[in-house]
Amino acid sequence: MTPLTLLDGPALDTPESYDSHVRRLGRAPQGSAAMVDLLDAAGLRGRGGAAFPVATKWRAVAQRSRGDAAVLANGAEGEPLSAKDRLLMETRPHLVLDGAVLAAQTVRAREVVLYVGEDHRRAHAVMQAALRERPADERRSIRVLAAPARYVAGEESAAVHFVNEGVALPTTVPPRPFERGIAGRPTLVQNVETLAHVALVARRGDAGPGTALLTMSGAVPRRGVVEVPQGSTIGEALARAGGAAPGGAVLLGGYFGGWVDLDQAVRMPVDAAWLRSQGLALGCGVVAVLPESRCGVAETARILGWLAEQSARQCGPCVFGLRAIAEAVQRIAGGAAESGDMQRVQRWSQQLAGRGACKHPDGAAGLLQSALRVFAEDFTMHELRRGCVAGARTVAA
């Protein structure tokens, strides 16, 4: 069965107009309770990072709605290595808008907020222009809002908090947005890629497992976004980007993801459930290749330092714990490890998860745990101030 595809149609150098979109795909059907059952049958999962079943989320909001719910289409895309949401908004804006309208009709929402990263200026302009092409009744209920350019701004409670209070910081849950979100109303927060998939599922029904957008970066000949069938392998996705030399590592899922040996990763399926069973995650669809000649310890130290700077600074685990871990790993990477640094890093990586006010420390801890496994030999050599395996390979080459 041919999978549903998001990037079919006109060339990706300009946004598709509403007229072209309707001629190519036809008008989207009306959203209704049957839509939730259709999404359930399709097995669609969210593409924003958590891979939560879409039907479950919609059902939870619909059950609480009295015709007053809200929908937040999340296009903040604060992950530095991801470009898929921007590409989708810049080229297929009406798929996103179709999905948002279907969601609003299904959960009986009276407002839709398109939450687009303020640093994604072209995406923001394209979505505003696309909205002006839509029918008048849709325009009246949809608004575009610029999301702050911070990593935590895309977290769903932070997004809702920004809409309500102008502050993009995660809030204590419960209540969760589906219980009480925008203006205290039940709120469906859904990633823009997810909504685009909804628009296709609504037109074509349960037509197979669908596709995934992956951002390929790092040591690949052709960096950028590829669309691959669900269930294909990471190796097949890499082939679409020109392939990668064996022996390196892959950062799977972005900064909230984890490191995997490249030779193992190429055999892994693009399947959220399977990856979760292995303690991994596709996250926001990032596949970043670190070549064998690059130091995984140094790259992990850089990312941890960035995550520490991007924290919400609302609790001790972020303000002190994440900063302490980042500094210790940076000392190890720089060949200036203090006595006990490795033991502290290993202990802290186990203790940090689950202790923060939001999931930001959890993501950093998961990244570090994967680095300690995949780059174990490099960490040991750095601790002993003998450089690292990657450095030795570079000299040998």
C-alpha cells in the first residue's frame, strides 16, 4: 500500500497556494467524532517528540469540550538540528491549516493558535499569507503567534503559558493542557507535522503506516529533510542523504535524544514503538551523523553546555544540577578532569532524571547516559588525559 506523503506536489522552493492545494488533494472533509476513530485505526502518533497516540489526545480534549476548547498548532521547533517543521510550514502550509481546522472541528474548539518560532521568519510569513487565502470563517478563528526562540518554549505547557501570560516557561502539571490550557479551556497541543498527517489521513483514510519527515545532518553529503516510509530503516534514510561512512555515531532524536553506534543505527526501523522498546526515541526526527574522526565526548559536552543555558531556570536540578554536569563533562572533554569527575558524572546522570519541574533535565540526563555507553572508551582516555580514541584515529589518518 502506497504510504501517505507530505512533500508530494509542487517543487519545494515556494509555498503551495490554497488553489493548488485544493486542486491536487481536494477539500478536506469536515471534522467529527468519526475522525478520532479514523486516527486510531491509522495508528498515527505525534511527531513533536513524545510520539503519543494522536487519537488518545484528541479524545481526551473532545470529552472535556463544551464547544469552548482550543487548539495550539505547535511549530516552535526549538531543536537546533531540526528543520522539518519549518520546511512543512514554508512549502505545504495548507496541509498544516487543514489539520488544525479538522482538529478544531473534531474537539469542538472555538480558537486555533498557530505557534511559530519567532526566529523562523519565513515560516511565520508563509503561514500568515496562507491564512489569508482560507475561507473567512476559518480566518476568524485562527491566529498566528510568534514563539520565543528558546528550547523550552516548544514544550506544551510552556506554549500554553506563553499564550496565556506571555511567558514561555513550563508550568507544573497537572493540570495538563488537555484539562485546562488556553484561557483555562481544554486545549489540544499538536505538532504541525502531526496536523499535516491528519489532513492526509482524513482524505485517504487508514492508508498504511504513513511516512516520517527526518532532518539529516552532520557527516552526510546532502543535509536536509527527507521523507521516508514508516518502518523503513535509518540506513535507508541515510541513503537518501547520500550515505555515511561506517564507524561513527548517530545522534538520534536531537538534543533530547541519544547517541547510537552508526553501524547499529542503520539497521533500526523508523518506528517509534520499536525504538522505545530499545530505550531509544526518534524524538523530533533528527538523524545527525558524527564521523569516526570526531570526538563524541567533546560534542556531548558542547550540547550539555547549550542545554544548561537553555533551561527554564525554575528549579535546582536545572539551575545547579544540569550546570554542574555540563561543567564536569566539559572538563573531561578538555583533558582537565578533576578527581572524581567521572564518578560524579555517572552518578548524576542517574539521579537527575525525574527530579526537575519539567522534562528538561530528563532529556539532558538521557543524552549523557547514551554518551557514556557509546563513547565509553573515549571518556576513559579523556579522564586519563590521553586524548581520545577519535583523536588517535585522526593522527593515524
